[in-house]
Amino acid sequence: MKNFLLFSLMVGIVVALILWWSPELRHQASDLLRDTGLKSTSATLYKWQNKQGIWQYTQNPPPEGVPYKKVEARSDVNVLPLPEQLKPDD
């Protein structure tokens, strides 16, 4: 067991060094983690109201002069409400 842990540690160190020296491999590893869901991703969205008072969420800022808030949208967070059939009975 001790030899296995030592071997695993050595492999981890070698992989870390390879990723550190190769930005391309580091980028590919990051993409792989993101695509498999092991690494969360986020995007900046802009929340603002249009002239009719309807809330808008866009990736680009609203027209100049329109007040807005920046919202961080994460891929690992559910923003939808829980459906009625999944809510616990009280």
C-alpha cells in the first residue's frame, strides 16, 4: 500500500510538471475538466430593463444610459425553481 501511494504521488508530480511546462496541454486539460463537468464555468451577464419594463439578460451591455447590473452565471448552479412534483410534502 505504501509503494502504491508513493507511485501515485510520483505520477501526480510528473503530470503536474508536464502541464506546467506545456501551456497547450494545460489548456487542453482545463477544457477537458470543463467539458466533463468537473470544473465549473461562469459567464458575465448584464441584467437590465427595456423600455417596456421587461427584464433582459444579455452577454453584451445594454444601450448607453440604461442602468444595469452585472450577474455572474455559473454552470454548476441551478437557477430554475424546483418543480412542484419534486417538492417535499409538508
